[in-house]
Amino acid sequence: MTAALLAALLVVAGLAWLGAHRRFVRQRQHVAESARDVDVELRRRHDLVPALVRVVEAHAAHERALLTLLVAEQGALAGPVDRVGETNPALAADAAFAELRRRLHDTEERLAAARRVHADNVRAYDDRVRTFPTSLVARVGGFGAVG
């Protein structure tokens, strides 16, 4: 009777261990996938810069400050692009500029969403790594904190 109870406890503990390990693998995959999504959006935003430069160059030399900003900064571009569009009505009326501006805003929104998803995935994974009893599985299985 005692041996059967001990065997049952070992089976339950083994199944719990296996389940925790599988959840770690799945969560680590989610973290990597969401990081790739952020990279895709950053590349998309980066690819918009040359098109923005061409459109602005076509409008006038007095927009050199924006060109310098676009090439140098490539950070959150929607704000500077909007300000130039507001101060230069001819540029704001240009269909290509308007389309690029719309695409840039869409990309910035997708990038923000991808960053939120990635942060949530990292937080959930790290919580699991640091919380007992799954921290034991993490330590033995080689699952370290990401964030």
C-alpha cells in the first residue's frame, strides 16, 4: 500500500514537472516570437525613411532640417513628420506624403502593440521563472529570466 502511494505521488510529481517544463518551452517560444514581431515593425519603419526623404526632397531645399532629422533619428518619426506637414501646406497636400504619413502612423501603432505583447510575454515568462515551485523546474531545465 505504501509503495503504491509513493509510486502514485512520483507519477503525479513527474507529470507536474513535465507540464511545467512544457509551459516554459511554450512561453519561451512566445517571447522569441514577439521579439521577432517587434523587429519586423522596426524594419518596416526603417524602410519608410528613404521614401519620406525622397518626397520631402522633391518639395524644397528649405526642408533640409527635416531630412537631416529623418536620416539621423529614425526613432519615433510620426511626430516630426506631422510637424513638417503642418508647417508646409504644399507638402501636406502631396498625395505621396499623405500616404507615407498614414503608413508611418500605422507602423508606429503596430510597433507599439508588438512591444506591449512582447513585454507581456516577457513578464509572464519571468514571473514563472521566479515563482516557486516552477522556479525549480526553471533552474534544472536551464530556463533563465529574460527581462
